[in-house]
Amino acid sequence: MTVAMGAAGSHYIFCDGQLLVRAGGLEPAGEEALPELRKTREILDSFTVRPQGFLATGVFGAAEDPPPGFAWVRVRVLIGAESPWAGAACRALGMLNWRATHRFCGVCGGPMEEHPVEMAGKCAACGHVEYPAISPAVIVRVEKEGKILLGRHVQRIPDLYTCLAGYVEVGESAEECVRREVREEAGIEVSGVRYAGSQHWPYPNQLMLAFVAQWKSGDIRLQPEELSDAQWFDPSDLPNIPPEGSVAYRLIHGLI
């Protein structure tokens, strides 16, 4: 997934995390949709994404009632369809999310302004420069005797079974995080932790690091505040899992 299609002049318009596209396809709506949107919606933020030079705009409200000839779609749909606009859409949404939560300086509390050159914010009061940050998280396919471990999370879409995942903590490697998360959430020890791939996930700013690991010891023992259920599943007989467009889907199906 690249940002090649985010050429100068392209415009990516978002509302509540969803992208406005031309009806019947996945092409970003572009500038022509803005006049109609402005009749009923407030512009929350609008800026040029550097260094590619395309525009990103966020509008207020729920992702419903699109202008005639347009539709709101989740970025994961573009990722799943391997759309040439997916990479630029991820970058634009990630930057919108970052700018919304970094309006003030973390050093002195002054207002942040757009940096004149870099894709960053600069404090108008003390001059501190803040660059967009990402939050690394691991997601792992644990294998045992031809089956894979999938869990149902308490906080995230509780009707889906997916791979175990968690954020990397300060002072640990990604591989150490894999072992810790599986131990904490499911009471299982793993070995043979192997990196499989990565995916930017702008909800709001994650970098998902995918791994495959082998069961080493232990029986499933749930961490109740994290998992409502976890089981070993045969890859040919899977429960309800995340849709295409997520690294979890590719991990579960052994596509990475």
C-alpha cells in the first residue's frame, strides 16, 4: 500500500473517520463535493499533506447524508480492495487524527501552528516542534497442532473473534510484547515468534506489527477485562472474524 495516488491536487474529505468517495466506486470525492457539504457542515480542519502535496479535510457531524453522487466509506474498504488511493487515505486520516489531538504545546501549553516546511506542528509561544507520532501495537497468530488461537475482546467489536493484540510498552521489544500479551490475555506461553508484516491503521494512529508464534505451554486462562472468550479454531472452520482490509484478516487466513 503506497501513497502514489495522493498526487498534488487530490483532495481527501473525511467525516467521523470515513472518506467521501464517488458513488459506485472508491475514488475520493475531491474538491467538487465541498460546496454542497458546506451548506450543512462545518469544516473542522483542512491542510496540505506533505511531501505528497494532496489535500485533507475533516468535516463535522456523522458520516451520513452524503451529497448526491457521493458516499461515505471506511478506509479499511479501500485497503481490502487494494485501492490505489488507500495509502494516501490512511496518511490523510492519520494526520487529521493527530492534528485534532495536538492543538496545544506539550511543553508550555501554547497554541500549535503548522510548521512552515515540515509535516509537524510548531508552538507559537516557545518554538517547540512536535512531529506526528504513531503507536506501535503487535497482533499475533498463535498456532498449535494445526489450529489457531482467536479471542473475543471485551472492548473491541465483541461479536468478532480475532488474533490477540496489544500495544508495545516502553522498554520492551515487539517480540517481548507478543509473549507478554499472549501470557496476560490467554495464560499461554509461546515460542518461535516470527515477524510477518505490518500495516498502518489510522484508528487513530496505530502501526500494527504482525507476528506468528507457536504454542509452547499452558491452557487457556482468560484475562476477563480483556477477553470474553478464546478458543483454538481449525482454519477451515472459522467463527465470525474481521473483514478484508485488516491485517488480522490476512493473519488469520495465512496470507502473510
